[in-house]
Amino acid sequence: MPIAKLIIELEVPHAQSLKDRRQVLRSMKDKLRHGFNLSIAELDDGIVWNRATLGIAAISSSTSYLTGQLQQIDQAVHRLAAQLSAEVLDSYAEILPE
């Protein structure tokens, strides 16, 4: 089965502490988990308060389904980032074959 991975780099310009950063990331991760059938985790160590890297993974038997899902997830991340006063700096998607 193919596996889709999406790496998102975010900036949270208003974050003045780790707590501010964590609130934005927790909200984004929870909304993405409930909206899509995926796994999501923070990939960085959280030293910098206003930046974060998220890793997203999804699995399906259909590569075309995963391609569409990655596009929907990327659009949702951009929408959520705007709602949470964050900015998507970069995103990288890849589908790993069987």
C-alpha cells in the first residue's frame, strides 16, 4: 500500500512563549485529525517559539486517492494557519510506493 507524507513548516509570529506556540499547533493538529484520517506529529524539538515543523502521514490502497487527499490536507493547513494567525512557510508532499 502506498503511504503519503506531507511536511509542513509553520511560522507563528505572535508566539511569545512555548505555550503560545503549543496552543496554535494543538488546535491545528486536532482539527486535521478530526477532518481527515491521518497521523500528525511535531517533528522539531520546539526550541524556537515562533517556528514549527509538522509531519503528516496517511495510507490508502489507492495512489490517486492519496494524491487528492494530500491536496485537500494542504488546503486545510493553509486555511487553518490563516485562522490561527500563523503562516505556512513551506510544504513538501511525497507518496511512497508500495
